Amino acid sequence: MISPKILKEIIKNTDLAGLFINILTFRIYNKFIIFEKSQISNDFASTKTSMLKCLNILIQFIMDSKKKLLEEQEKVKNLQTLIGMDLPDTPFVNVCSNVIQNIIETLLEISSEMVIPQILEDEGKLFIIESIELCVKCCGESRFFPVFAEVYKKLILEFVPNALNILKSERDNAEDDPSEFVNMGMDICERQESENIRSTVAKLLEAICDNIDGALTFFVGAVMQSVDLCLSSKIGNNETNQVSLFSYDEERILNNAVLMMCTVSYYISRRKDLIENLEHMLSKYFDVLTNVRSGVIHSRLCLMLYFYSEHLYQEDECWLMKWFWFLIWCMSPENTSKISMIQACETFSSLVQEEEIMLRIHAFIPEIFSKLILCVPGQNNKNFFEAISEYLNWHTELSKDQALELVNQLVHKIQFLVSNYPNSKENSILIAKCWNIIKGVSNSEILANSFDVKNIQVEFERILAPLISMLNQPQKQSFEEDIIIVMTNMMRKKKSISKIQWEMFGILPLLQQKQEDSLHGLLKMINNYILFGNEYIINTDNCLRCLVEIAVKALYSKNDHIIKESYNAEGAILLQYIITAFPGYLDNYLPSLLSSVISRYRDPIIKENFLKIRLLSVILSALAYNFSMTCSILASEFYSQNVTFLRYIFLEILAIHNCFDQAYDKKAAILGLCQMFLQPCPYQDLTELSGHIFETLILILTSKPITEDTKKSKMNKLLEKIIKNEIDDMSDSEIMVKGARLLYSDTNAGKDTEENSIIILATSVLTGLIEFDEIEFFKQVLNGLNTSNPGWIKSVISSLTEERQKQLVEIVMSKTLKLDFPGMPPVVRKIVKAKRK
């Protein structure tokens, strides 16, 4: 890369510019360029190509710096717009003026003597590319308008079509590499990212039609005339819809016509008269074009629909649908051409994302969808399956039969791909696309009514049964997560567990093992098992044991063989849910369960508070489940020589009570800690902590959750202190934050994301605590203490600070307001008496 400073000096160098003119205008055998297989020819072409490449860089720099250069030359002052402003006078702009005419004449001469895509030598190709690039740059500048106004017709009629020509060998071999053929067309007409002659000449055509008055109208007229000459004689032969055969030259002409029309579609689409001309041509030759036995022509027609469908037949639904049905046909297995099938899929995938198009064809959506389902067995194009996924968003009247047939075809497709191409990366993508559709069907509101129909779930599962059976060997499959999502969606919709879903319950440990003991999607599925199959789990041998073992294993789950705390937190969430969901049924499992939680709390060392809170919440839920048994188990293990784990856990809760900021964590903390004050006599390890625990209850109840706005506010204040270097005003924790570069740490951003994902997960799973009113429960405990132990409670309250006493009064004087929104948690509101005037 050359620095702008150096480029600025170069463009002022008159001597160097003169050298460019001398070399670029130098001729051998009176030729500006020669294409012969000789060393002198190659060297001559290579030298001129290098000079043109440098000239393109310099002209681009001048164009990019036009405003600044004009102001420096004092030709204008305080320039507000560049519209109508010519390039500044520099030696290298004069180089262009001296050579551009020669370059255009040379390109036209080359076009008259040979088929440009047949040029094999790299030197010749690069020379043409750099020459076209210079023409593209100059065509948009007013000082070169006269040059291009004189020759644009020849460029449109002779040079551009020649450069775009499809070679006979390319046509014959297109089916061997169909994706390359389709990608070439898309690159020419839209992306123009490839540094080849065809993509570069497409830029030139755009520049001419955009900048030269009358060029666009002339171009469209010329294309229409060439198509008429090619097809007019064939109209009579297609009255009976017989198949037509086109010669190579006819295919070449039509291929060029479509590519050129698509390249300038942006400009044509803004001209109603030109769109009407295009509609007339497409309608006139519809039968000829659609009945021709040519993959090239059908592929290019699908490409034209990609660019023009939004603008065609705005007031003629019949003709729009005729072309839409042609597009659907090109995607079907009946069509033996791979290049037209791939292009049709790409076009269709784009069109289904266009709201205007989908609204125009809305009445035909069910019929279209039925035809798409029939295409599934023969389709191997990812765009096709992506299009169906998008199509489901519009097809809101999907019938039960259509849904089941679609899933049936997709299941057969997955089975075929798994059986015949087990290790194919490309087919793994197709399998994933098929599952995306099945998941969409199972989760979408489309089937909300259908899933109420009797036995629909049984039929759905019957279709999926062959794939579900593969889960017995999860190591050999890659789509177990997809099956889990589908089954979870169906459980949620049906609010019950089917026979086949209970059969899946037995292989949950195998699925967990494949995921290095992590839960991931399994957690939501297990949540549904507990929610809708609670009684079955209680009454069936080993079901409850299986759930506890799965949760305990997840406490040590890994990612790439490294223990990951966010994954471990999922296990703790499940354990807490199990304890709250099965009151009275866990006595046999509680000792091992709590022992596992204690072990995980101890080792490996926990780095993040969110995992600590999750593990502590398990213990708090266990205290609510059976306070006496839980305390006995915790008191039997020692954290250190003189400190039992019971005491240690309560000290931990007191130390990080401010981290219980989520609603479900507050509820679990209040429910668990208050059990201490409901016992006849507290444990000896906890007696001296009782006053601190009571104060902690007040702090938890009156704390407010840390919102994103609060975090940003604190961070902004911290930033101000750091910028002003006010170290003395910063707390120790703030100084530590500064030293750790927390403000700019990607690692911490990742940790926040992990914590947020755990919060979302816990919120969706720990729904059993929503109805629990922690305020009223605490007030009941307080009333009980006033009755059973008035002296102690009076002593504790009197020892509180004035602020804590005030907070206690607020709690006592508050009540919970219920919201009339399903699933919304209640909101605590403080009761404040009106002040007297």
C-alpha cells in the first residue's frame, strides 16, 4: 500500500506523467497491443498492463481526493458538493486524456478480431481488465463525456457482448460444475467481485448507461431487437408447446441479453417505459423460452426473475404467476438441468424475503407450497430449504396434511443423506437445513390449531420415529439437539408427555455424555418432563434418581475438556428445580445431592459469583425442603478444621447477599433463611449468626436489581474518575477494576454474556417460585417471632441501625400488588401515607 502522502507527490510529477504517455502510446508493428505467443509480445503487454494498473491507482486517488485537490488549486472555495465538478488538472489526468481514445479503439479492435473470453494468456487478460477499469473511471467524469458519447454505441453493440460471451466449452461443461456457472452469472450482474473480464465489463456497461445521455434507452432497444431477431422465427413452432432446440449462437445471444439486462436492472427498473418493453418481450416469447431444451437459457431466465420480479406485471397477476410457476418448475426434480435448478433456488430464496412479492402471490401460497413439498426429494440446494423456512412465515394457513407431508418428506431426505453420505460436510449442511424447517413447523403458531386435533402429536411422532431411534447411538449422529428441540416444542404445545417421549427419557444420560455432561437444550426438555410428567416420575422406578444424577453430573460439565462454570450453573438450576418440584420425595437422594453441591463449591475454585449464587440457591431450597435434614448433612462435613460446612455456607450467604438480585433468587433466599426462625431451637453453629441473618433478610428484601442502566451509570462515573486521574476518590474495588483493565476487556464482556444467559435460563425454569410472596412470608415469620420469642426479636430489632430499622418498617408497611398479566411476577409497592398540609 502506498501512503496518500506519496501518491499526492506522484500525481504532481510532470516528468513521470510524460514517461507514462510515452510508454502507453508506444506501438509495435503499428499496434497498441499485440497478442502473439512470443516473449516480446508478452513483455510488451506486461509493461503496458503494469502502467495501466499504476494509472488506475493514481486516478482513483485523484477521484477520492477531488474536493481537497480542487480547493488546494484555489479553483473553488468551501466546496459543498462534487456534482458537476470535473477532475482537477494534474499531469496524470492529462495522461488519461492522451491515452483513453487509444485504449477504447484498441478494445474495439480486439473485439472485432477475436472472441475475448478465448484469450488464454494472462498478460492479455490483465491488459483488457486494466483498460476496462480505466474506461469505467473516465466514463463518469465530464471531461471524457465527448469521447464516450461518440463510441458508446459501438461498445454496447460490439465490445460488451463479446466480452460476456459464453464459450461453447463452458456451455457444454456447465452441468459438471453448475454452482460455478450460477455464481459467475450472479457475480457479473450484482457482486462484480471477481477480477475477470466479464465482471469488469459489467461495470463498464453500468457506467455507460448511468452517465451517457440516451445510452440506457439505446441499450434496451438494441437488446430487444437482438432477441426479436433470434426468436421471432420460432413463435409459430411453439403453438403446441413442443420442445425447442436452440443453436449455440442463439443461446449465446440470449445469454448475453439477459446478463446485460440484469447488470443494469437498477436503472431499467426506474423507467416504466423500459419495464413495459421487457414485459412485452417476456410475454411474447414465453412459450418459446420456457419450452426450450436449454439449461443455460432457463438458468438465465431465473436470473432475470431474481432482478426484475418486483417490478414486472404490477397490474397483471396472471402473467406474474405464469413466470412464478416456471420458477417453481425449474426447482423440481422433473427439471434435469442442474444450473437452472440452482439458479431457481437462489432466486426463489430471495423472492420469499420480499414482502411486496409475497403479498402479490398470497392467494397462491397454499398451491405453491404443495408443489414445493414435491420438490424436496430431488433437491440438494441449501437455498431451496432456506426458502421453505422463510416461506413458512407467510404460509399462515398451513393445513395439518401439508405440515405432516412436509415433515415426512424431510425425514426421508435426512434418512437418505445420513445413510448414503454419513461424512459429507455439504450434506451435513442440508441435514441442518431440513431440521430447521421441522423445528419451525413444530414451534410455529401455524400449527397452533392443528395441534389441538386429536392424535396429531402421535402422527407427528410416528413420522419422526426413524430419526428418534437413531438417538440410541448419539455418537454417530449430529442432529440430537434438533430432535430435542422438536420434542420440547411438542411437549410444550400438548402440555403432556407421549409414550415415545418417555422412551427418549431413558437415553437422556447418553445424550448428556456426548455433550461432556453439559445440559444445553436438555434442560428445557427436562423442565417439560418435570412440569407435565411429575406424577409419572414419582411413580416410576429410577426416574427421579436419573434426574438427580443428570443434574449432579452437570455440576462438573466441560467445554472442550475444560470445566465451564456457566455449564455447571445449568446443573445447579436443575437441582434447585428438582428440589422444589418434588417435595417429600427426595429424602433418599438429599445426602448425595448436597454432598455433590458442597464438593463443587469447594473444588475446583469458583471464579464467578453467578455460579456461587446458583449453588447456594440449591442449598437454600434444600433448607426449605427439610431444614433439619439439610442442616444435619451440612454440619457433618467440615470446610476447615473448626468450621462446618453449615456455618461456612451461611457465612457465604451473608457475605454475598447483594448478589441475590434476581426475583427468583430473592424468593429462594427468603424461603430458605426464614426456616431458621421457624425451628424450635436453632443449630449451635447458627445461634450467633441469627441476628446477622435477620439483617440480611431485610437487605435482600429491600435491594433493587442491578439494571443495565445502573451498570452503565456506574461505569460512566468510573470512566470519569479514571480520565481525571482522581485515584484518591476511588474505592479499592474501583482501583482494582482500573488495574485489571475491566473497561476494555473482551473477557469480561464474555462473562457478562454467560451470566445473562444463566439469568434467562433460570428465569424460564424456576417458574415455581413466581407465586411465592416473599414479603408476606417474611411478615408471617416476623409475627410468629413476636409471639414465640418476643424478647429475642425485640433485642435484634433494637440492635439494628436506624437505616435498617427504617427499611424493616417499609417492609412491614408494604404489600404486593398483583398484575393482571399471565406469567408476570407480582410487584412490591411501598404504602406511603399522604402528608397533611
